[in-house]
Amino acid sequence: MSEIKFTEEELKSLSELSQKYQDIQILMGQVSVQKLVNTQRAEKIEESEIQLQSDYVENQQKERDLVKELNEKYGAGQLDPKTGVFTPSPKTETQEIAAEE
């Protein structure tokens, strides 16, 4: 059998195909890494959301505790947070009678 030599055009086409495969593989690797990074970011966001939900529930409990403490100390009423002035709620007759007995 005699040797067959590819033309410059054919060699160029083969080289271009080979280069295209290499480029695609590099891009596939970059996409995989980017996907991993995005997954890690999503996990951190999820962790932050869970922590914030926990902080929110904890803050609600602190609010309930403070309201209870202030109601025990000052009774029911309204507080103007801007001025710090507390206005007690008017007592009903039933409460006044119970207090007199």
C-alpha cells in the first residue's frame, strides 16, 4: 500500500476540529466550576436565611418578654416610642371595684 498524504485543507480541518474539542472541554470545565460556585453561594444564602429566621423568632420572644415586663410594671397602656411617653389605659369600673374590695 502506498502512503496517502492529506491536503493542507484537510489537515487544517482536522486541526480545527481538534481545537474545537479542546475549547469545548475547557468551557465545560468552566461551566462546571461556575455551577459549583453558584451551588455554594445558594447554600450560604440558605444558611443565612435560616439564621435570620431564627433571629426573627428570638427577637419576637424578646419583644413578648419586654411587653410582659412593662405591663407588669406600668399596666396596660400606650407608649409613644418617639417621645418615650407612656399613657396608661383608663381602668374600668370592674377593675376599680375589685381593687377596693
